[in-house]
Amino acid sequence: MHTNLLDSSINIETLVGQFQAGIKETFTEIYALFANERKAQSLRLRHSLPAAVTAHDIQALIDDALLTAVTRFKPEETASFRTYFRSILEYNRLDVIKHVNRKKRDCAIKLVSTILAEDAELLDILEVIEDETALQGFTEIENTTLQLLQEYATVNPRKQLNATLLLLEAGSYLNAPEKYSFMRKVTGMTLNDSAVRKKCQRAKADFKKWLAEKEGTEI
């Protein structure tokens, strides 16, 4: 017979030891005892993971981390079971972020490649994507926005260039001069920094106008 869950003297690490000794049903007790911790971690993850990660994904992430912790915990090597669980969950959280960002980056590169490949005056995208720093910013663009930019870019050559500028502007740069220099490298423009900045502003305004018109026609 297992210890009553309401008994304040319960030692969760003892239950973990019993689980590792083969009494697998103790996991249900551990899971129940960790209810508050699981709820707190769920709220934390919701605010620290991309919106693309669903509530179901978050719950699975927590459950997997708890099961891993229960299976692998060694009290002589870790301060406490709770600390060990949190370290595993944090590792899994970072891994999920990398996975989501990788998917977004792949989507952004594919879109930029599609846009640039249709204009012979623009540089080969394969030379551009070697700049990892600039590409990091693409991970912040939602997939829906990327899809809309792709559609926007097919309207005419001017909008194609606008879409390219908006994508490049989303990159990560040390400063504004570096950003505008990178844009000139990709697009072949010979404009100064001020002119490139204004061109980006006009591109953003035109995209918003196109989007508003598109939404209006779909109502």
C-alpha cells in the first residue's frame, strides 16, 4: 500500500527510488505531487516559447521531462529532484526553440531564394545565406507573414523588391550601416543609407496597403 498523498512527510525522492526499483505505479503519485510545479512550468513555458508551440506540446514537454527525471535521477549527483527536473525541462525548452527557429529560417531562406532567383540583376542567394548573423532575425517572422510576403512578391517587380527588403530588414545586424550595406549587397542597389531606409519605409507602407486591400476583398 502506497503512502497517502496528503501526508506532508512524503519524500518525493523516496518515491522516485521506488519507481527506479521497479514499482512503476509510484509515477502516478509523483505526477500528482508535482501538480503545482507542472502548472507553474506550464505558465512559464507559455511565455517563453514561440506561439507556434501549442498548449498540448507544452504539456507533453513537461510530462516527458518529468518521466526522464524520474528515470534518471541520482540523488548523490544532484542537489534535489526538483532541480534536476527543471534542468531537463530547460534543456528541452531550448531544443524546441532551436527546432522552431530552424523551420522558420528554412522557410525564410526558401522564400528569399524564390524572390531573388527571378531577377537576374540580384546577387546569387547562395552567397548571401552564408551570413548567419543576418539570417538569425528571420526566426522572428511568423510563417503566415512569410506566406503573405511570398504572395505579395508575385504581383509585380516593384513589390518583389519590396518583399526582399522587408525580409532583409528582419535580419539581425550590429548597427544600421551594416544592415543597409547588407541590403545593397543582396539587391545590387547603389543608394546611400538614408535612401535605403526610406525605400524600406515605403516598402513597409506598400505591403500594409496591399494587405489591407487583400483583407477587404476577402470579407
